[in-house]
Amino acid sequence: MRHFIGLAPIVAALLLAGCGGGGSDTGGSTTTDNSGGRGSLQYNPPLRVTGLSASDFQAQLSASTTGKGLLAVAGTPKCGVNFHYIQYGTVGGAGEATNGTGALMVPTGTDAACTGARPIVLYAHGTTTAKAYNIANILDSSNDAYGESALVAAAFAAQGFIVVAPNYAGYDASKLSYHPYLNADQESKDMIDALTAARTALPNVGGTDSGKLFITGYSQGGHVAMATHRALQALGKSVTASAPLSGPYALAALVDAVYYGNVNLGSTIFTPMLTTSYQKAYGNLYNSTTDIYSSNFATGIDTLLPSTSSLSTLLSQGKLPQTALFSSTPPTAPAGSPAALQATLNAITPPTTPAAQAPLFALGFGSNPLVTNNARLAFLLDAMANPDGAVPTTTTGLPASAPSNTLRQAFKTNDLRGWTPTRPVLMCGGNGDPTVFYSVNTQLMAKLWSAPSPLAMGTGLLNVLDVDSAVTSASDPFAAAKVGFATLKASTAAAAVAAGATDGGASAVVQAYHGSLVPPFCTVAARGFFQQVLAAGL
Amino acid sequence: MTFRLNPLALAFAPLLLGGTTAWAQDNIVRVGYTQVQPNSSASDATGPFLLQPNSGVSLTVKDQSTLFFSYARKLDDRLEVELAMGVPPTHDIAAKLNPAIVPGYIVSAYQGQTIAKIRQFAPTVFLNYSFGDSSSALRPFVGVGVNYTKFDKRSSTSIGNSLNGGPTDIQLSDSWGLAAQVGLEYRINDKWSLHGSVATARVKTTLTATTAGAARVMDITFHPVVLTMTAGYRF
């Protein structure tokens, strides 16, 4: 044993020979900020998801029919794009501390349009029920956000704009258990916090901020973009221009229209997302979900969306009705009401005028509806007693001054009428939009922001584009968007007819209108508008 | 270095402590050259921004040579206990990307590139049994034992950081497993001998690569072939 023990130190010495310090060398440093404070960037530099050269990106898009279509609208990429994944601190709908994630897209390459200090586009995505929505994930075409990620990258980043696109609190890796949907205060804070975090990251990911800030977004994102412009303006922060696209800006007017029977496509999804959002923020919408929802849907609906299950799964499981928001049996007027009230309720269940939209509205009614007649009636009685200035008839154009129904109060709180942007704005949409009605949103805002309205914007600052309209003249700056939209709309109808549709493809156009037909053209029109603002040095 | 208590190691303890001292010259130190062929097979990585269920992103651990040394103690004419070690070798880790899954521009930039380096420290205790007569110069032997592998030093290369998306922390879990060897000993004289062996061990680890909070994980199984040539000195 003597030998063995005597050898032990030698063995130990040998073991240590040639062993420098152990441990892990990350080949660089990452700063971690777990404070969770508003606008804090959790990991700096943020994760680079991938880096596509301009030609890689073009090749990737060229590999699919959708991608080819996108290239045709957005143009050939001039820049490569580095996709980064940012994780930032923000707040929820009740001001509670939480976190969000999103994309930071940085143009790369040698083209003059891609180098040096670049303008930032702060982009707000549209409504999604997919909890895993991650607009930074350009690598996974099965992610629900892939299409929007590619669109934004092609329209903006590949043309030289830095893009900041939050997924919003409540999505992807956010700890928030719900999404503060169309909560103007929260969503503008979420956007501003993502922007702050992205600006912190930029020096570490090879991006330089030119100081020019553009804000855009589609659908829900149109509302978010406008709310964010308003919030930054109120904070005295610089906004170069904004382009809200197809958004429900006059939210209270839109929802009043829906309750009056003009049920929009997608209403059975929007209703629970809105109701949950406002219940979390204000706490006074209901005591029990059955106060609003029919018993077939009331259980668990407050935690249903966003979901890890696909929408089709939720529909097939009966968690939500496909389109029936309201009962096809009219609500019963309260005892003692004038006879005219019951007649009105009958006439809007469902409405039969205007004839062109009657089939769309009829879809919103059924025998197994989402919302109870009691809830609809309470809403309508308040809408009649304290009418919106734009629905059902135009008076002031502004929200009701003192709604008493708590739902209507919540919609008024998040309605974007009543302010005036001091920087250029483009509002884009399509007048046939079956989901976010053009007339009570884009048209209404445009009217409020034009002389002789007291809220009129400065001369030349307001631009409005209806992609579903005729080219006005040879110098129409939006001719390409209008022609492109008309072509896609026609080919969508033709494809439906070829597949056996007997309605001339009208139904297929309605289904595709808001989610597929309008977005690329309005998004690329927004880019053109931003480039024009830059070129004009506005 | 913290060794966890292991039942297999305990099983060898009586051998280490209680061996016979009947032989005058019962200690052997061997020093030589060893080549470690890890023959790794790694699962597809899982984690953020990787496709499911198969990401097509994996790796290979490359071969490495190093200085070998061991200490052995004779228990009797046929049995010895050997503690085998070496200067811990640092292996290159190469990206292994499935072109059917991973986009072409990523494959062309990273396929086969060294994305990380890992240093492994792998002491192994063998119980060796020698065949033939103790007086013969040439004696084959077989050994079974226990291997402990610790990946004590890991570094991500700049290419690895580029593939992973930023500075990357790499961790690999320790491995305990059975080991075996076969070899041949040639006795030059009472003091000196030459010794050649082929050894293997069961080594399994889980690699976690963390980049800006995103942890990507893969399981790696090694089917190592360790070729060793040594000179032994008996005392």
C-alpha cells in the first residue's frame, strides 16, 4: 500500500498537467437584464435568428407561389436581413409588469439603400389567435407569423428600413396569461417598450438608427399603430410619419354597428379577445362570463384565446361558434317599451339592408350564438339612449359622450377618435372590407381629420388610400396598389369559379379580403409613403 | 473536481484497497500515446427557432490524440487494477446539418465547420485480466471497468456563435458508464514493458447551448474507440 499512497500526489499532478482553467467560453459577451422594467432588453445582443442575404431572401421567397406574389408586390430585395429576437419588459392591460418578445430586423449588404444610418419602421401585427405567434421566426414556415414576417421583411427591411415588430404581451414567450387586445394604452406602451429595447440592441447588432421613426401595422396593428403615434405625440417624442392600415380606429362606432346587426367576419373571435382584454383591464364588464356569453360557450372562454390550439380545432371542438355572434331570434324589448323598439330589434336580427351586405350580416346570426340576447339588448338600449356620433346615423362623428353600459365604456376608452396627428399619416384600406368596415373606421377618421372638422390635420398631412377603388389619373401615386389589388381580387374570384363556385367568386373574395387581398398592397403603399416622406425631408 | 459516489466505483474499492502484497514489484506506471475516436452520434437539437420534431441541426465530435498515462497495481499473477487517464484532449465539434431540412444558405455556410471545442477529462478504472503464463514475454489481456467523463472546458467558436445567433454558453452533463479494453503486453525485462490496447466505454451526455437565453439541447452518445500505445515501468 505504501507505493500506492506514495504515488497519489504524482497522479494528481499528472491530472492537472495541461489543464488550464475549466468552464465555458461563450466567445463573446451577452448582457442580461432581468429587471423586467419597461423597455428593458433582457439579452443584449439579442439572439440572431438568422441572416439572409438579399439573394438568399429572394431565393427563399421564389420557392413558393405566395412568396413569388410577395416579391412581385414588394419588389426585389435590395438588402439582406438579419432577423433578431428581442425580449423586453413591458406592462399588461392592468399596468402589471410583464414581458414581451418580438423581431428586430436589420438590413445588411452593400447597396447604398442598406448601409449607414437607417430609418426605423415600428410594425404592429394583426389579430391572431395563435399563442405561439412569433414574427421573428422566419425559419419556420409553419409558424402562424411566417407570412407576416416575410411580408414585413420584404416590404421594409429588404428595402433598407430597420424593423421593430413586437409579438405583443400575451404571445410567444410572454408571461402574460392573456393578451390586452385593442387596449390602446397598453398596446402603445408595448410598442414603445419594444422600440426602446430594440434601440438598446441596435449598436450590438450592426444597426444604426437614423432617428427617423415610422409606425405602421395592419388590422389590429392599424389600431395599435395609430394609438402608438398618438401616445408618442403626447409624450413629445418624435414620429416621422405613420401609416395605420385597415384598423378599427373608431372602435366604439364599429362595435355599435356590429350590435346593430352589421356583424363583421371574425366577430366570434374578436368578441372574446376584446371582452377578456377589457375585463382584465377594467374588471367591470361582467361578474360571470354567462353575463355576456351563452352557456354553451361561457365556460373557459375567458382563458380560451390566444391559444396553442389552431382556430379550426377550437371551432371543431365547439369552443366557439364559426360565425354566429348573435341569436337569430330577436331580443325581446323590455316590458313597457314603445312598440317601435321591438320592431327595430326585429329589423336588425339580422338586417336585410343594404342588400349587398345582407348575406354577410346574416352569417352573424344563428341558433347557437356566442352572445346572449340579454347582453345584446343591454348594449343596444344604451346605444340607443347614448348614441355614438357616427352609428347608426352620423351626428358629431365622435364617440357617445356618456355611455352607461360597461362594454360600451370600454370601447369608448379605446376608441381613437378625438386627437389630431401633427405628422403625416397615410390610412389605407379597402372599402369592401367585411371584417373592419371601411366607412366607420378609415372614412370616419379621414372626415374627422379634414376641414372643416375641428380635428382637421395640417394641410397635406393626411393621405387616404382605398386600394379597392379606381385609379384616379395618370399621376395617381397609388395606381400600382389599386391595380395590383384589382388583379388579385379578380384572380381570387376566378380561381373560386374554376373550383366550382357559383357566386362568381364573391364569397371567396369576402373570405380573403381582409386577411389576404388588402395587406400586401397597403403594406407596400405604406413603404412608398414613408419613402416619399423621407425624400421630401418632411 | 467533485466525484459523485457511484455504486460501480464502490465495487472496485475493495480491489484497490485489499489487494495482495505478495509481489515485490507490484506497481506499474504506463505512459504513451492515445488516440480518441469519439464516434459520436447526436440527436437533432431541440429548442427555440428550431423546427419540430426534427430540426436537422446536429453535430459530430472529431477525433483527437493526447498523452496517455496510467497507474496499475498488480493484485496477483493475472489481475491488476488500472487507473487510466490522459492529458485531457480538446475535441473540435463540427456542425452536421441535414440539407433536406435546413435551408441551403445555412448549410453552405456552416456544414462541417468547427462550431465549438470541448475538453474532456475521462479517468477510467479497469480490472485487467492477463492470459498466458506470467513468465511469458507476450501476454494478451482484457479489462472491464468504469469510466467517468467530465467535459470541463467548453468554448463556442465565432462560427458557432454565428450559427447559434450570438455568444453561446455550452454545458455538457457528466457521464458514468462501463468501459472495456483488450490489449497485448510485451515484457522487455523485469522493469520495462510495452503495452497496446483498444478500449471503449459507454459515454452519454446532454449538451445545452444557450444563446441570449435560448437553450438548445441535444443528446450525444459516444461509441469511442481509444487506441493506446504505452511504455510501462514496474516497481
